Amino acid sequence: MDNIELVTFVNSQVIPVCIFLIMMGMGLSLVVDDFKRVVKYPKAVAIGLTNQLLLLPIIGFGLASIMPLEPEYAVGVMLLVLCPGGTTSNMFSHLAKADVALSVTMTAVASLITVFTIPVVLNFSLVHFMGEGNEFQLPIIATMISLMKLTIVPIAVGMLIRRFAPNLAKSTQVHVSRFGILFLTLLIIFLTYIQQDIVIPALIAAGPVSIILNISTMLLGYYSSKWFGLNFAQRTSITIEVGLQNSTLSMFMALTLLANYKMSFTPAIYTLTMLFTAGFLVAMLNSKYWKARQLKANNNNQTVTSL
């Protein structure tokens, strides 16, 4: 199999199937009550979704417009900010001992809404950064249908499995989350192999905007939720949800719907950045958590001894 055949096979077969499995894994962790939280706890969900669906694209568009990026890398930024959340953010929320229910709810609702917002905003971005009459225009309805097949349908399948085979869903979802990170890693390696001649220029070009976007959005998520009085667990969840994007879906759109490898490099580079910052955040929070538990245990022991 030569490089062209390999690229065609990966883009048309491997990536869509793996995204379907990853999104189905998200559905394995969902129940109907996750969507009801929008009504039960509107404040936290509204703050999180406003960050994800409104402020994140605005920041991304601003950075892509201000920074000296080639048009393809600028579109890559927009692909990122239009695909918030994902199973990775849910996993990191769990590791950080954040409000996992809020994280899952935000991811689920955002996944439903972005099916309809991505094609519209992405087409606007293509015209803005690539110019009128560019070859990358997407048919809006057809793109919505494609995204539904790869998001809403597998999520619904996962929820049905969770409903009728809860033990299977519980034992499987952890493995699917790990598979998502493994696939993302392999996809980045594949991109590096296929486009090895532009890897270093891509890092130099898209690296700074990836770092700025990641740090600024995580700060936005934390301080906006703090200003509105959310508790620490909720603030942590929103910070992770706003800072960690669905890079796999972003790269799928670049590689499959737009058939442009250069556009996929910004999401790939951003993935490395977000995994590092999220890992650092989790390590820092866990360190504080264990120190607090140790302090509490020592205080309890002193109380018992004094008695």
C-alpha cells in the first residue's frame, strides 16, 4: 500500500469508524438525567455552555485573525474552537476530582448543538481566511448529516447500551476513554509521518497560537465561573471543558470533510498542549487534595489523642 492509498484508507475508513466508537463511548456514560441537569442546575450549565459555544469561538477567531498565521492554520484554529468537549475532558474532570456530572452534561449538550453550528461558522471561517470562491466550501445540510452520523447517532447507541446493559456499559466506558487518547496519539504520529516535511514549520507557526488559546480559555473558564459564585469542583470542570477540545473531531473535519492535512496540524499541536496543561492541573489539584486529606487525618488523630 503506497502513501496515497494509505492516506485514503485512513481518512475514509479508519478515522470515521474510530470517531464513531469514541462518541459511542461518550454515550455509554450518559443517561437521560444528564440532559435534565440543564433545567435542574441552569446556572453552572449556562456559564459553561456560554464559554464553550460563544466565547471560545470568539477568542479563537480573534487569535486566528491577529496572529500571523497561514490561512490553513487559521482555519485549524476555528476547527478546534468549534468542537468543544469530548471524552478526554470528562476523563480529566474525573482525575481532577471535579464535578464530573457537570462535565458530562456540558459535553453532551455541546455535542448536540455543535452539529448545527459547526457547518455555518466553519463556512464563514473558510471564506474569511481562505478568500471568496475557495475550494473548501462545505454543503451545510450534508455536513450536518455527516456530523449527526458521527456524534448524535453513536451517542444515542451508547445511551441505549447504558440503558439496557448497564454492566457492559460500565465495564467498557473506561476502555473507550483510553482508546480515544490512544487513537489521538496514533493519529498525530500518522500526520507527522505523512507530512514530515512540514512538521517543524507547522510547530513554529501554530505552536504559539495553540499555547495562547489553551491557557487563555482555561483562565476564562476558571475566572468566569468563579465570578458567578460556582463551587470549586464546578469551576474545575468548566476550566477543563473550555480548555480541552474535541481534537479528534477537529482533525476528522480537516482530513475527511475538507481533505486538507495542513488544517489538521493546529488541532494536532493543540492536543499536545492541552494534554500537558490538563495533566499539570490534575497533578496540582491532586497534590492539594492529598495534602488536605493528610492534614485532616492528622487533626483527627490529635483530637483522639487529646481525648
